[in-house]
Amino acid sequence: MKKNLLTIVILALLLVNIALTAVMMISVTSTNSRTAALVDTIATVMSLEVVTDGSAEEAAEAVSMADTSVVALDGSLTIPLKAGEDGKQTYMVCDISLSLNTKHEDYATYSESLSTNFPVIKDKISEVISSHTEEFCKNNREQLKQEILKAIQDLYGSDFIYAVSISEAKFG
């Protein structure tokens, strides 16, 4: 008799457990869907704010790695940065490389003379970077790359250079 009573209690607790689990799953699923919608909305808004020039990003996304030629500027650049709030002079030492679209109509025209134009390109890069503080360069790397890219594209009057990479950045 005691075994049957114990079996009935276990069965009742099992049914209560299943019912509570179902209620919990329904409430978590509805909350999860609302949270996912909120995150999706925030991500959409953030991507609209981050994109400054849609044409440059579309061009960068459209070029495959097979159609890309990467050219690294000779040596590291040492660029004096704009003095911060403390008035202290800081420098940025970095390596810069440019991504070229080999399928672009201006690639054949400019790619051969690119290495001879490195001093002019370095000057444009230094001009852009030196107009910013150390804090800006550390915290806004993508925006800095976009500004450098725009300056180089304006220099050539073409967008065959579609991306700029900054590596080995050191500040001091």
C-alpha cells in the first residue's frame, strides 16, 4: 500500500513539474522573442550610425580577395599627433597597407606608379592622422581608416584603392 501511495505522489509531482516547465518555456519564449526584436532594432540603428559613406563600404564588400592586391607602404610611419588635454606631445608609429581593386579601370593606370607616389601618400596619411589626438586614434580606428581612405581617393580622383589597413600601431 505504501509503495502505491509513493508512486502516486511521484506521478503527481511529475505532472506538476511538466506543467511548470511548460509555463516557464512559454514565458521565456515570448520574452526571448521581444528581446531579439529589441536587439535587432538596436543593431539596425547602430549600423546606420556607423556607416558614414555607403559607397566606400559597398565597394569594399564587392571586391573579392582574388581581385585584391595589397600594397604595404615602405617602413613604419612615425606621426606626431595633436596634443591632448594635458598638452603633452604624443606620436603614433604604425604600418599602413592599401588594398587595391585589380578589376577597377584605374588599376592599370595608377598601380605601376604607386610606389613612386609613396611620399605623397605618406604625406596625406600623416596629415589626416596628425589632426587627431591619441585618444581619438585609439578609440576610433575605423573612422580614422575611412578618413585616410577618403584623402587617398581624393588624391587619385579614383576609388581603385578601396581599403586602408593600419597595423602595428603604437603610441608614445
